[in-house]
Amino acid sequence: MKKTTVFLSVILGLVIVIATIISMYSNATYMVFKNLTAYKIKMDESTKWDGGSTYAKTYYASDSQAQYLDLYVPDAESESLPKLFVLIHGGGFITNDSQSRQAQLMYRYFRDHGYACASVNYRLAQEEPFPGALSDVKAAIRFLRSHADEYGYDAEKIAVWGESAGGYLAVAAAVTNDDEFMDVTYIDQAEKESKNGKVSAKVSVCVDYYGAVELGKKNEDWKTLKVPQFIIDIANSWLHTQTLEGYEDVESFWLRKDTGTMTDEDIKAFDIYHYASENLDSGSNIKFWLSHGDCDITVPIMQTERFYNYITELIGQENVEYTVISGAGHAGDIMYTDEELSRIKNYLDENL
């Protein structure tokens, strides 16, 4: 009888402890639950596509074997050429490639809905630190614009999409000018520009999916969201599968300097807000679509909220759309359903 009483007391104590933790971290508990029970899209593993032409592993620059893109150009259904949508994968600057799950979910939908899709591969942090990946993306955009006639799409206006680290790269490409991060020479650059002059990396629409637009700034946001460090560490354990050469996080590894010790001048070199304030205003001809899940445990949603507020003040609310995806975790499939992607397609149809 005594043993039973002790056992029940222990169980009751554990229940009280668990209930207390859940009560203290109710938002974190909800976020973890939604991530563990997340909706999953069944994706056909076949790479066959009969809706147009595929140009796999097309090199846009020659400095590295990583500088290629996969291009999908649908058959034209009318006299007008398909518009171009450039896709930039995520992966914390240290992993993934042009055929990441999220990139595939994007190009499979949009190529089947009439858009030419270019999924860009770029040099990861292990090979090249900042600004290598950004310079690669801008070289890829210039390559695609200069070769539009050969591949058969309309590149007068270009849309760019990125998720997570790719979201940073997409936004950075959108807010920087044609004198910044243009150090990578694209294939046939000398020939193309001798005939037509300098080719622009300008984009007309930027779609940012839960982008890491504030490199290194997360701790205060996690405190506000009441997400304890051990949950963040577990959720992001995949970011530590690669060697970081002694750096505290992947962003510091890419920048080759710990973000927590940087001066204001150091930060300015990669700061999205700095370039946006320098290059964009109410007269800028650019649109932004921002999406973020409210259960993201990798990039806190406040990063996108702050950027939305800032860019809205800068270029006007009519030029920015922001949508919060309820229950979506980082890179969650729920953000790639036909319903969600059709909204982006409508936005592109209106603005390209």
C-alpha cells in the first residue's frame, strides 16, 4: 500500500511539473505540436515533365561547379512568352541545392501554370563566405535576362522567390542596385554586354518565404515568443550536421565573423535594411510578397513583421502583401499547397 502511494505521488508530481511547464510555455507547446503534426504533401518522385523544355544543370558562371541552375520553360499557349520566376533554395547557407523539396514544390506548381522557372544553385558557406551566394544569385539573374531569347521566355520583368536563407538572398537581390554584389561574371557576359550594354539584375517582384532577413538577431524574439532554448536547439539540430569551423551559428560561419561581436560598420555590409533605405523609395517599381508561418521555430516571425512594417513605410503599402500562415512551421508543406501558391500566382499575374 505504501509503495502504491509513493508511486502515485511521483506520477502526480510529474503531472504537475509537466502541466506547469506547458502553462509557462503554452505558445512554445502549441508551436511544437503544430510542427509534429504538420500537413505533408505527397510529391511524385518522377522527374519526367512533358509540359515544355527542361535545361538541367545549366551553368550561369564558371568560378565553381556549384554555379548552375535548372530551367523549366513551358510550351507557349499563346503568342506571348512565359514570364520568368527565379527560385532560390534555403538551407542555412550550408546545405540543400536547386532540387531541394521546397524548390521542387515551387517549380512543379509554377511551370505547370505557365511560368518559366529557374531554380538557382549557389556556392554554400563551406566553399565561399559572404557575399558569394548573393553574388551568384545576381549573376544567375543577369545570365537568365541576357539569354531570354535563346530559351524562350520573357525576362523584361523578373520575379524572384526565396525561402529561409534563400529568402535573405531573394530580398537582398531585390534591394541592392546594379553596382552592388556584381563581382561574379556570368557565362557569355563579355559577348552579351558588348552588344547590348550592361545587363541589370533588377527584379520586379520579390516573394519572401520566412526569410532570415536579420542575420544573427533571434534571442530577443524567442524570449518574446516564450520559446525556450532547448526547443530551438532541438528544432534546428539539422543546422549542426555540417562543420561550422568553430563559429557559433551558420550565419556567423557564412559571414566568417560572429554576429554578436560585429560593429555597426560590419553589419552594414550585409544588412537588408541598409540597402533598402539606400536604394528604394516610394517611386521604386518593385513589389513584395511576404509569407511566414506563426509556428516557425527557426526564423522568428517577428523578422518578417519588422521587415513588412519597414518596407511598407519605404515603398508604400499598396506595393507590399504580407500573409501569416496559421499553424505553419519553418518550411512547412502547408505553405506550398495549391491554395497558397495560387494566391502568389495571381499576384505575379497582376504584377509581371
